[in-house]
Amino acid sequence: MIEPIAFAGLAVVLIGSALAVVLTKNLFHSVLWLALTLTGTAGIFLSLDAEFLAAVQLLLYAGGVVTIVVFAIVVTERLVGDRITQTSRQLVNGFIIAAAVLVGVLSFVLRSPGWGPRPPIPGDLTKAIGQLVLTRFVLPFELLALLFFAALLGAIYFARPDE
Amino acid sequence: MPPALPAHVPLHAYLVLAAVLFAIGLFGVVTRRNIIGILLGIELMLNSVNINLVAFARFSGDVAGLVFAVFTISITVAEVALGLALVILIFRVRRTAVADHLDLLRG
């Protein structure tokens, strides 16, 4: 009984904060609303019994990404010397495109047959994730390490001081 | 309290929620002029994809979906870090964060 109420509350928070992200004039407020959206997504993960993913979401997204974006805004504002107020353009066209994509996706989703209730949890999901990452998905896992290495090198290269 | 409330949340509810978030993110990407604003829209879209992955993984009982969600989250974080490094670099060189002003390659 508590589950649909929690989902409805989370859905309202998620959609409201996501709308605020794309509609707020102040870029800094936009990032703070994005933090709320990402935290709400962690709540959705919790409602799907994925505690590990909720923790990763909070650590990487709500912690890491928001910090990086705030840092970028502060640095760019200092470089340009005044506050960044962002304006949006082509609101009507954007709304038409987004609505068309939404209708297209929803027409497929709602026509598909239901999946019935979720099956019982097959043991400890976090343990299962760890075992899968190091057995079946060990190659993508190692490639991920390579990607992070390249991203780190790239970030250092971009951020180097001017010669 | 309405009596018609279901006992559990169906998969379709998660899919519809993710689709709505995706559309909102797409709206942001199309309408924002600031590069950081566009990146935030992309974040919203990638986030909605993760909701889909986790929901499908949970309802199908296959943990592989959760592993892929971990991968997408990690890759997204690397992408954001690099994207913002590019934004700062563009700021240094061109003194602008508006995507429309970056038309150096216009024919």
C-alpha cells in the first residue's frame, strides 16, 4: 500500500524538478534542481530494490556531477566577469519536438503487454552485481577503466595552463 | 483514500515516468542556449534511461540490467567531466558559453 504512494510522490518531485531544470532562468538554480532530480532518481532505484545503484547514483551523480557543474559555472562566471543568465529560444519548436518524441515512445510503451508483478529478489542484488561485473562483464569493466584513464588524461590536457 | 490504488507499481508506470523525463531533457537540449544548460538537459535524458534499465532489470529478474546501469552512470560522469572541461576551454578562448556563437566552422 505504501509503495504506490511513494512512487507517486517521487514521480511528482522528479517531473517538477526536471521541468525546473529546463525552465529556470538562473543557471545555478538549474543545477540545484538537477541535484533534486538525481536524488529523486536514487529514490526510484530504492523503490526498485537496487540499493547499490541508489548509493552509486547519490555518490557519482548527486555528489560528483553537481559539484563539477557548480565548479564550472563559478569558473566561467569569474572568467566572463558577470552573472550568467541564460535565455531559452524556440520554446514552441522545442515543445513540439519533445511532445512528438514523448507521444511516439508512449504509444509503444502503452501498447505493449504488461509484465505482471515483479519477481522476488534473487538473493543479494549487490553481491550479484559484483559477481557479474567480475565474471561475465569483466571485459566491459576493464574497458571502463581504460575510458576513465583517457578521460582523466583529456581533462588534464584541456585544463593545462596557457603556454 | 481511493480504493482503486494498486498494491504494487507496474512496470509501465516506471517506463512512462522515464519517457516523460526524457522528453523534458530533450526539451532542455533543444531550447537552451547556454552550453552548460544543454549539458544539464543531456544529464536528464541519460538519467531517464537509467530508470528504464533498472526497472526492466528488476521486473525481468535479470541482474545484467543493473550492471549496465552501473556502466552508463560511470560513463556519463566521465562525459560530464570532459564536457565541462571543454566548456571551460571554450570560455578561455572565445569568452562565450552560448552555443550559437560557436560558428567557426560555418560555411
